[in-house]
Amino acid sequence: MHGLRNLTEFNQSDLCEHFSCPERSVSPAVYILLYVCSAAVVLLTLCGNMLIIISVFHFKQLHTPTNTLVLSLAMSDFLIGAFVMLPVLIWTIESCWIFHTGYCICLMMASFFLGNVSIYNIALISVDRYLALSNPFFYTNTISRQKMCIVVYSNWSLCLLYVMALLHFNGNFMGFVPCPGQCFLLLGEVWSVIDLVHSFIFPLFVIIILYTLVFVIAKKHATAIRELNNHTRPKTQKITLHSMKSERKAAKVLGILVSVFLMCLFPYFICSLLGDIIKLQPESLQKVLIMIYLNSTINPFIYALFYPWFRRCVKLIITLQIFQVDSALINVLS
């Protein structure tokens, strides 16, 4: 997500002059504080998402189709923290790209790739919740963990192929030389439109439409639950009631996850749509990018706040109980 759109009117020299490195004007104390905060954010991102990855991998009860998507999202968030956040934060603090050109190209590839994987993970989660709520019998009988793994692998593979094509046709890989002190990829007019549609408009359209439908269905379920609560229920109705409550809770939590993601993505989305009107300076674009990456830090806290099973898993992991015999069979959902 380091592409500059709608800037084809610049030639290379004009662009480099426009994006020249400004002088850093912060005190040494603030400078050190910024680095400490950056390190803390990266560590929180890595540790939080690693806890989710270990939880879903280790505990058998969490081996569900939905959690396969949650695992995929946590892995993409972890990789963003490991390979993207720190160099971008250093770039922002220093007000200049201080690393090698080859590392810039690697960063752009990782940024575009993991950014696309994350947004399509969120889109797939919205599809998953819609199917689970709109047609639970079809979902239970058709959607298995193995099939969801194939979907996840396909998502990662297709995103990688897309990013390779994007960089090949715009940067020609190692033949691309960015401006000294900056790390941007200049997209052509055609690829600007393609990337805007592929990376933002289409997945956001899917997410917004499906989650609107999910909340409509969840509201109907709430009405049905109230009606069931007003009558004496046989055993089959109690099972249905428990299932409906469980699905509604999952939809609510994942709805919060999606809402936070959209809020973090919204500034970059607006800048992408209004690229001809909004002329961003490098430091402004960096801040917009950091907003997207901070979502990878926030996600684990959403799970900690709203998922009791995640808090139980964290306790078992921190206390090293996961190394006990048959710890994978511990009931973490009760």
C-alpha cells in the first residue's frame, strides 16, 4: 500500500523534487520517545497476534471454519508487524527513507501483499458470517474446516499473484529506482484504477453489503429468541435458541472487528478516491498508512475484550499449561 495514484503528470525528477526529505525538527527526548513507542507498538502487534495464532492452532475446540479465517487474519497481522510496521515507523520518524533501495522494493511488495490479504480476510469473514446466519443448515453441512483452508490458501496465492503483476507492470521489480530518501511506487493510470477497484472498492462493497444483511438477520434472530423465551420450549427449541444466540454473538464481535478495520482503512480509501483533489505530502501519506497498520495491533485487543475463550487461552499459554499432556483437549469455550 505504498502506491501513489493519479500522479502521472509528474516526471521522475519533478516527483523526486516534490517528495524530497524534509529536515527533522524534534528534540532528542521526543526522538527517543517516538522510537520507544514504535517498538512498543510493534511488540504488541507481534505478541497479540501470536497469542491468537497459538490459541487457534493448539486447542481442538477452536478448529472451526470461522476460526480458520480468524487465524489467517492473525497471521497477516503478525507479518505486517514483523516486516512492515517497523520500517514504516522508522521512515516516518526520520522523515526520510534511510534503508537500501532493494529493501524498499521488498517493503512495497510485503505492504501491498499483506494489505490485500488482510482486507480479503475481512471480506471472507463477512461472507462466512452471512452464510452461517442466513442458512445455518447449509453452512453446517457444507462448510468444513478443510474447505475453508482451501479458501484461505487460494486467497493468499491470488493476492501474491496480483501483487507480483502490479509491481512487474509498474516498477519492473529491481529495475525500479525510487526517489532518494523516499519509498513509493508510482502507479500508471490503468493500474491505479485496477488497484483501487481490487484493493478497496470491491472488498469494501462486499463487506458493507454482507454485514448490513448480517445485522438484519441478527435482528430477526433476536425477535425469534424473545418469542421463544416467552414460551415453554422443548429440547429441540432450546438447542436452536443456543445456536442462534451463539451465531448472533459471533456476528456482533466480528462486526466490531470489521467496523474498526473500516475506520482504519477509511482515510486511505478517501485519499485514493480523491487523489486528484488531495495532494498529499509524504509525511501525510505515511500517517495514513500507519492508520491501516495499527489495525493489526488493535485486533487482538478486540478478541481479548469480547471473546472469553481468547482470555482463557491466553491464561493457559502464559502459565505454560499448553505443554501439559492433552492440553489441546481443554474446554476453552465453556
